Amino acid sequence: MDKLRCVIVEDEIPAAEELSYIISQYEDISVEGIAYDGKSGMEIIKTKKPDAVFLDINMPVENGIEVAKNIKEFYGDIDIIFVTAYEEHAVKAFELNALDYVLKPFDENRIAITIDRLIQRKHIKDAEDEKIPNDILNELIDKMDKEKNLVKRIPCERQGKIILVSVDDIYYCYIKDEKTYVKVKDDSYLVGYTLGQIEKRTNFFRSHRSFLVNIDNIKELYSWFNGTYKLVMDDKEKSEIPISRNNVKKLKELLKM
């Protein structure tokens, strides 16, 4: 098992350092960053994408409950452990599906229980990831390739499970680190298709060698530079997708411009 990576978000510097020291005593877990307010915490979490976050509740700028909601919205697989001096937040914490709730001042034996829970969770997640061999996805892809008609759903992988994503719900497909992903309203899924395979079985437009877009989910189109354009998609992030100069004419024809 790879080391379990965590981030600490705690506005009291002595408490943050103490917690970091306690965690550092365990070989299976590492502290990837420490933040002293909620806003900075979210920036570190977005950069590091840890397995777990030790999160104080009473903090300046953005409190721990708000940070936890943001984490669950964008990174639902991250485990949250609330650390606080106040018991009255416990109910709210577990409403947000927190893995644990640890009171200050810290007790090393209590932290040990939390870390054991985290490690057990990591083992379970790793096992689930191994449950889906590539040949299962490949079989689905091969079956779809044999279909004469356009596909209505595309098999994608998420957290060790195969989910079927409606083509209508896809905003665009893209390549990152030599892997193919499909982007829906507020999430992305790994897919075993190449962009070329998706293009053949959908009405998506190949705007760029690394992007394939669903023209039904385009919000805006604007001129960029040197004869190129950019698309603004209607997803949550209003993603901007480049259109190579060679494909501008094709898109204008599709949009009847």
C-alpha cells in the first residue's frame, strides 16, 4: 500500500504542529501540507489531492464546516477528520460523513484509533480499485464498437466501479497524462475509449487533437488569436476549450454560422 497522504487545516499553530508530529510517528501516513485557515486549506487540498484532511472547525476566513462541504462537493473520496475543542459540532460533522471527530487537546491513543481507521479505509479503497480489470472495460468498448448506431451511454470508471454516463450529460472529452476522460456538469470520469473511438460513436465535434466536445452543451464561442477560437462550455466551471485553426470552419458549418 502506498503511503496515506493527509493535509492538516488548523488555525492554532501549536495544535497543528503537535498533530503533525503525532502523525509523523506512523510509517504508513505522511503530512503533505499544513494550512492555518480554510481558504489556504482548500488551495493546498486542490494542489495535493490528499487521501484525508484533519480539519479544525472554528477557523477564520472560512470555517471547517464550510471547507468540508467544499471538499465533499469537489473531492468526495477524501476522508475528513474534524479536530475541535467543542463537542457540540459533532452532529453536524457526521452529517457531512466525516470519518472521525477528535477533541482537543489531542490524546495520542485517540489519534491512533483515527489513523487505524484511515489505514483500513485505504486498504478497502485500494482493493476496490483492483476489482475492475481493464479487460472488463475493453469488453464493453469492443461491444460498443460493433454497434452500427450511435451509442447513448459510455462506460466510465470511478472509484473502482463502472458507471454508464449518458452521452447527453457529457460536455466534453479530453486527454490528460495520456488517459482519456469525460467531463460532466461538475465531475470527470476516466474512460477506456480513445477520443477517436468516442468520435466515431457520437455526434461530438473534434475541436482539437486533445478535445472532443458535445456541441449541444456549448455556451459561448469567441475569437482568440491567429485565426483560432475558444469554446466556453455550459458546465459548472464554464470550461474553455481550444479550437484549432483547421477545425474552425468545420465548427461554423455545424453551427450554421
